[in-house]
Amino acid sequence: MKAEILCIGDELLIGQVVNTNATEIAKQLEEIGIEVRRIVSAGDQKAIIQAEVANALAEVDVVIITGGLGPTSDDVTKIAVAEFFGRGLAWNEEAFQNCKYLFERRGLKMPEVSRSQGEVIEGCIVVQNSQGTAPGMILKDLEGYEGKMVILMPGVPYEMETMLRKDIIPFLSPLSDTFVKHSVIMTAGIGESHLADIIGNEQEFLTPNTTLAYLPHTMGVRLRVTTRGTDRTSVLEENERIVNTIVSRIKPFVFAQGDTTLEEIVGKMLSERKMVLATAESCTGGQIANRITNISGSSAYFSQSFVVYNNQAKIRTLGVKPETLDAFGAVSEEVALEMLEGCLNLSGADIAVATTGIAGPKGGTETKPVGMVCIAVGTNEKFERIRRAKTFIFSEDRLRNKELFTQSALNLVRILLTELD
């Protein structure tokens, strides 16, 4: 079964509203094996809506439409679809009473214009709206479009999402004969092209039923392995086999299987080892500590952070030597290591990470460009007193650099924790 998502509203076309409905619908359709062929946004004009419905029905089995079901003059979706199929409107008392009740519950009198919410397309299956006034509609057994369906839902996201989850997906799920398994592999410390080089020739392990997608973002590269088939057991076994093959090739860069964050993984690793982390941050401005403490329960494995943004703060707070700053500059592995030392001594933590860099867009030089960061990680005597430092060079965008610096620091902590095993 193949689908198209048609989202109605001028607000989508002028960039006033982000189309979250399409994302949610596509995600849930994919989970029940219905392939989304196209996502279209269209304005509030009957002729445009009707043209898009015709285009969609020529290519897919089900058209899911959101938006334009309200009671005001700019809401034309219901009329446009009814006219397209040569149908009129019918009265649905339950939808009307639902609309009336929602106003009364708020202590308001229902406006006369809202009476139209009791009108539905003739011959449709009515889907009552538990969160709003516009009912959903399912049109099937359409003359001239045998085997096709058109589904209308409200455009307000929380109304649509509830209706989709409670009514539409359960209605469509038995009609799909495809089982889909998505597996996610989270990586850090490597770019998309280098990752592809290490993974190698995909034809060696991929099957006709399975695809591999590279999804790069600021925090790393997410790999998605998708397997489709009619037999659930076969799909699961095939997906697992291919995931294991990929992971075995890129294991040093994999921090999780499944959608999770690096800070969650680092927190789990610290907890398992009964270790406490502290941070010394210059260019990251406390962002490492922020991400760590976004995780519930992080007080068990995180003690404190020192944000030392200028040289005097590095000297005064962490004991960085003025001569080290003079000789190597603030952005250097030598200074990062002294920041690390001070952080470990003052905090009493088992492991620490320190960052110093140039986020930009100003401050770079020929030898120390914008996007350069020096990161040091290390442990106390109880955990072998390890000391390491590494330099990275990223982009010229300040905010993106701060995210990249932070991700790299967390990844170096992860690598060191792994090596302690």
C-alpha cells in the first residue's frame, strides 16, 4: 500500500507554520508498512486541492489530507473533496453535538458558524474528534477510484495526532501486508564519507529487502537500516544480521544502537563504573555540563563544572600557569591539560574533561583558525591517572562549533571509559 500526504493551508506555504503533521503521519504510516510516496503542501483554494487529489489518486492507494476542515470561509477542504467526487454534504448529529459540547465545556456559547462542523461528506466514515470540533472523514469505495481511499483529518497538530493514533492507524494497519523493521546505529567522531569508506561495498551485505541510510547531523551520523517484508520473523532476522555486520565494521565509532544521545550513554557508563565526572570549560561555556545534567539522575555521576572563559579565570580558578599561556596560547593542548589537572584536583572527580578553543566568528589566526578546539580528558590515581589531549578543527559557525566541541568532548570521555574496561 502506498500513500500521499496532502497538507492544506496558506500558512504552510508562507513559512508561518512548520509542517509537523506530515512528519508525524509519515512516521506512523511507515511503522505499519505503508510507503509514503510524496508529501505535498497546498494553499486554501478548491481548484488546487482538487488537482492535487487527482494527481495523488493516479499514483497511490490512500491520500491523507490534513487542514482546512474548520468552519470559517478559508476552510475549503471539505467542500473541495466533496465536489471532486460529486458528493454532497450530510448531517452528522454526533459531530455537531461533539462540537457543541466542546464550547459548553469552556463556558462558551457555540457560534452559529460552527454549526457547519456537523456537516460531513456524504457516504463517508465519520471519525469523531475528541480534541476539537472538526470531525475526520474516511472515503472509500469511490466510483472511478476502486480500491483507493481518501482520509481527511483536522490540521491542528494535537487534534490530528490524537485522531491518527486512536482511529486512522488502527483502521489502516490491517490493510497493510508489509512488516517494516527500522534499526538505528548512532555514531560519533567520524564524518559521513569516512564512515561509508569503512563500511565498504554495501552490495556485500545488503539484500533487496533492506536499505541503509546515512543521516548526518551536528551530533554525528545516524545510520538507519530498514528491512521490509511480509514475514515478520524473516524481516527481524534479516535486519539484525545486517545491523550486526555494519556494527562490526565501524565498532569504534558506535556509541549506541537505537535513538539515544551521547550524554545518556556517557551517564550510563559512568554509573556502571561508579565514577564521577567533572568538567572544565572555556569555549563550550558550560554546554557539556548542561547536556550531562539534562539527564535525570545525573547527580549520581556528575559533581561540578568550572567555566573559565578568559585567561585570568583559567589561572585563578584552575591553576593554569601564566608561562604555559604565554608559551603556547590559551588554545593549546598544553593549556587544556593544565585545565584538566586543576579540575581533577579541585573537584575530586574520578574523570574530567577540559575544552579550550575558538568558536568564532572572530579570533582565529593562520595557525589557530576559527573552529579549532583542544580537548583534554583524564582520570585520577584510582583509575590509572590517564592524561590525553586532542585537537580538532571544525566550522566557522559559532553555535555549530560549540555543539561540535561539546559532542567531541563527550565522545572522548566515552572512548576513555570504554578503554578502562
